[in-house]
Amino acid sequence: MEKGGLAHLVVEGGELAVRVTPKASRNAVEASGEELRVYVTAVPEGGKANAAVQKLLAKALGVPKSRLELVRGATSRDKVFRLAG
């Protein structure tokens, strides 16, 4: 997905639920309907996959990664990120 391709989802203080697939063959963000799927090549250990998801999602939303906060799902494939103001 291109940089800022999900900019229409940007709402300050809003939360985004994503389904993550670590150890994927490529990094990608896919939106189908109301579901966001994020594929990262990083392994799910030591927070590497979470950091990769945050970076990739921020790029797709067109916001700095420092504005995305992981609020739920640090050890789960289902995660919720909050967009800080």
C-alpha cells in the first residue's frame, strides 16, 4: 500500500484494530471492508514484529510512528493501535 493510502482512517484519538501475520514473505498492509491486515517479515520475538507493524501502519496512514500507540495485543495477532493527537 502506498504512503498515506489509509489516510481516510486517521482520526485523532481513534483506535484501529489490525490482524497481524508475522514472518510473512513481504511487508504489506491490506484493507478489505472494515478489516485491516498487516503482513510483516519480522519475527514475533523481542517486540520486533510489533515495531515493524507500527512502522508499516504509520507509513500507510501517513502519520509519524510516534503517534501510534499499541494499546492491546502486544503478544497477540489481533492488535489495537490508538492514534495520539
